[in-house]
Amino acid sequence: MALVGQGLQLDPQHKGLATFKTKIMRHAKANIEAQRVAELLKQAEQQLAAVQLTTPAGDNALEFYQAVLSLDPNNTQAKAGLPEIAHRYVRLAQTRCAAGDLKGALLRKRLDAGGRVV
């Protein structure tokens, strides 16, 4: 990149160098975004495993998947993660219901009535 910059200092109107610089910058930005997406997906999976599905605020699976989708709206892993959160809540509610936990039963009722993550 330094050589391209030096070339443009010598000839600021050089179209080939200007185009090449633009391509390099675009590629660098794409790499940074790809790294960020990978980092966010890793955090989402960690929070999913830790059952931090929608809380605490700012550090939960839902928010990490949403952040991925804001950068990459077609990311299949993040798209699959959202319904997985809902399924986890259903399984948690079922487990609590089976154990006779009234709070769990209320959560299950709310989920059955259409409470959704996605």
C-alpha cells in the first residue's frame, strides 16, 4: 500500500494506481468485517452454550446474532441462531414444567401464546 501511495504522490492522476488503491481498501474493509463477524459468531455461540440467550443486556446470544446480521444480513449461521434461541427457551420451559416449576409453566404458556425471539 505504501508503494501505491508513493506512486500516487508522483502521479496523482494515474487511474490504474487509483483503481488499485480502491480495490486494496475494499479488500481490507471486507477482511476486517469478516473478522468481526467471526468474532461475533463465536461470542454468540459462547453465550448460547452459557444459556445467556437474551440477557444480560449487551452480552447475550440474541444481540450477538443481531450484530452479525447487521453486518452480514445473509449470514446463515446467525439466521439459524435466532430460532435456536427460541427453541432453547421452549426446552427450558418444558423442563421447568416437568419439574413442577410454576414460573416455568408460565413461561411455557407465554411461549405457546406466541412470545417469540425471532
